[in-house]
Amino acid sequence: MDSKRALKQLHAFRKHGKEMRLAAEAWKNDYEILISTIMSARTRDEITISFAEKLFRKYSSPKKLANANIKDVQKIIKQINFYKNKSKNIINCAKSLVSGHNGNVPHDFEKLIELPGVGRKTANVFLSEIGQDSIGVDTHVSYISQKVGWTKNKAPEKIEQDLKSLFSQNHWRHVNSTLVRFGKTHTSKRQKDELIKKIKNIK
């Protein structure tokens, strides 16, 4: 795949995606960005945002969340998928931020993935949201990248490396948000695949 062609296709995906707030966006600080991103796994962004807002009203800092009762956190985020496991993860993550990072979220990939509940995708989405050049590979990015021919791999880490090789670094942090918005805009698999096919043919 030619890099210039891939960039034209990326711009086409952007045009065909509605403007919408994603789970990692428009928060007040790094703490809120990271915790909401952890909560968003396998949960619709609008659901995540709604319950993250409720969570942050009660626990406005890592220190407050670190001292939270897990049952109270579970009650607040109960409508989020895997809320029991996520409640444990976000409390433990807050504890790690307080004990190991003075309550601050590290801006380093290796340090991020050491935090409870933070995997490669979450770390990359967080870093891209704060302006660093990273590509978070979720189900939307994986599916669309394979369909359009940007990668032949299925493993997220390999897809990430393929995309980093394909796009210049200044475009990396836009890949996830562009493809997620496209994926969320077109919920019909048939219509989505038809549009992906058209975009794939862009030269």
C-alpha cells in the first residue's frame, strides 16, 4: 500500500464519520482522560462518558478514587460493561498513581502499561489524546485496517506497527479517532463494508 494513497483514504474515512465526542476526549485533566479510557473498553462512548462524569463528580482526583469503597464505585458505573472488574482496576490504578507517581499520570508508554487496567490500546489512546504521536488499535481500527488493505495482520501490536510504517508520524494520533468515528457512524455492517470498499478503491 502506497502511503499517499493510504492518507487519501484516511481523509475519506474522516469525511464519512460524524462529529461526536469519544470516551477519551474533552476531559479536564490527565486523570479523567485515563480513567474514562479504561472504562470505555467494550462499552459505547456515550455510556462511558455519562457514567465517568458521575464518577468524577464524587472522585475528582486520584487520591479520592484510591480511597474509594469498591461497592460505591460499582454502584456508580454499574451500567458499564464489566463494571466489577473495571471498578477494581480504576481504584488500583488510582492507588498506583498516588503511590508511584505523586498522583500524576505518566506520559511514558512503558510506565503507563504498568498501571492496573492499562493495556497497549489504552496507553496509546491516552497518549494520542494528550498530543503524542501514538496509534491505539481497537476493534474499529483493526477491522477497517484489514478491510481496506492497510494491514494483513490480526494481532493489535502488529497492526499498530504496520500503520506506523504506512502513515507519517504527524498523522498517527488521528488514526484511531478517525476510524472509531467512522465505525460508530455506520452501524450497519453491510453499508459499512460497501463504503469501505469504495474508499479502498481510492487511488
